[in-house]
Amino acid sequence: MTLNKIQKPAKTYVEHPFAEYVRILGKGKKGSRSLTEEEAFNSMSMILNNEVEDLQLGAFLMLLRVKEESPEELAGFVKAAKSIMSAPAGLQVDLDWSSYAGKRRHLPWYLFSVICLAQNGMRIFMHGASGHTADRMYTEDVLQDLGFSISKNWSEAKEALNKLNFCYMPLAFISPRLDDMINMRPILGLRSPVHSLSRLINPVNADTVIQGIFHPAYSTMHQEAGQILGYKQLAVIKGEGGEIERNPDNELNVLFSGANGLTEETWPRMYDKRHVKAEEMSIDHMTSIWKGESFDEYAEGAIIGTMALALKTTGKTINQEESLILAKEQWETRDKNFLDT
């Protein structure tokens, strides 16, 4: 006698809600497309609320990396991040300054630009991340070596701004989830769109935002995303090492977005000759430059050139010539004993 086999019911799989967004990006050359701004907002909201699986997150980030994110995607991601930030209302600053790349070839001279501008009344909120890429000098570490405190909460940020017109707050205290994602680089082997997203978050909603990028292809992406986000004035440069720092040996192309739409201008190189890269990345050399004990033509050009860009972008000056004159004047009259206090 033959016994009939008992038929087991087929397994029923319920698709994960986030699978839709992975599918949009990964459906092949003809079937895939970019996310709309709304889809980008919704997908990043799920990520930030820990509503996705690790496998989905890795696939999502790398599909975006291969495709390269659109301005609409980037704007949607930023809006999602900003929607869950807890920055207090009324924390007034003049300039949002992001610092996520780290320096490898030259010292972080932009820090002296920031400090000098702050000494002259410009309130600057700086945010960034450190340690995600080997063999780089990061803002957080250098600031502490120079004797600055790092703001670990909004109360400390407010105190630093009121005291110094400047504060640095790590992304880990602004959005721990974004910071976790930035630190996935050693696992994924590539930077992800989170590096672009974090630069644009402008946590305290400053009127003016400056962006430093490394790959020129990302310039227009940041420029157009800033326009979508409605930032009053945004400037994007190919910064030295990817930081907001002018290389005085090169022409500087600046992309703007804001009330006047999308515009650009070119600043001529500051020196006729090119400078040789410094043999040593030394904090002692930095402090000797600030104190006026040593002279470094490249460093001075980077500091003054970066200050000039900030002065013009924030509307403190009206043209390149005036910006460079005022930046040089502010640098030459800096408090050279400041780093001793």
C-alpha cells in the first residue's frame, strides 16, 4: 500500500518595507532609477530610526555609491536627518563649517582661518567626524592638541560659542546613527553617501554654509542640493584634501547657490610658483606660525585665502579684492598669544 505524502504548506515571505528602496536602485541598467526626494526622505528616515536590516543598509549605500546620488536624493536624506536633530532654537551662528575629510598632505590651516575669523566676531559652528580613514589628521584631534574643548552636547556648544564665537561638535553627538554609518568605511571599503549628507546637515540652520569637497564631480551635486534645501547662501569648493581650505597655488572655482540661484566665480591663484609639500605634519609648526615665531608662505596663503572666501560668502565683503585685504588685515592683527591661554 502506498501512503500519500503529507503536503507541507509553502512558506509565505512578507517583503520588508525597506526592500522597495533597494529595488528602485538595484533593478538593473534599464529598470533602476534615482530616488525621488520623498523616497529619499522616507528611506533615510527608516535608516535613522533603525528600521532596516544591516544587509539592506549595506546594499543601499553601495548601490548609491555606484550610481552616485542625485541632488534630490541628497536633499531628501538631509531633510530626514534634520527632522530628528535636537539643536536648540535660537542658537545663532553666522557660518556652518563642516569638517569630515581629514588632512594628509598639508596641515589643517583652515583651523587658523576659523579661529581668526571668530576673533573678529564671526560666529562659526563646526561639525565633523574623525578616524574613519587611516593616516589622516582630523579636526577633533588637532583642536584638542591646540588646547580647545570639544562640545559634547548643545549646552557646551552654546557656552563655547558665547565665549569664543566658535565651537566644534562631533557628529557622534549630533546624530549617532550617521556617525555609525560614516565609520562603516573600513567594512564597506568605500565612502558612502553619508559623507556628502553629513556635510550638508547644517545642524543649527546657519544662514551661510560652506562646503569643501575632494572630487570635482560632487561640486554641482552639493550646489544644487543646497538650492533645494533652501539655504540662504551656500558655497562649494574643491578644498585641499576635501576640507574647506583654499590651496593658494591653484585657481579656486567657487559654486554658489542661494537667492541669486546657481552661480559660480573663479579666484586667481595667489602665488606664481608652486610650493613644496612640508616634510613633517607637526602641531608645533602650526603653533609657531600662529605665534609669529615662524613664517610659511603656503600656510599664510591657505589661511588668508580661506578667510577671504568665508568673508565674501557671509556678505562681510563684496568682492574678492576687498575680501583678501580684510582677511590679511585680520590675520596680521590676530591675538598671537591666544593659544597660550
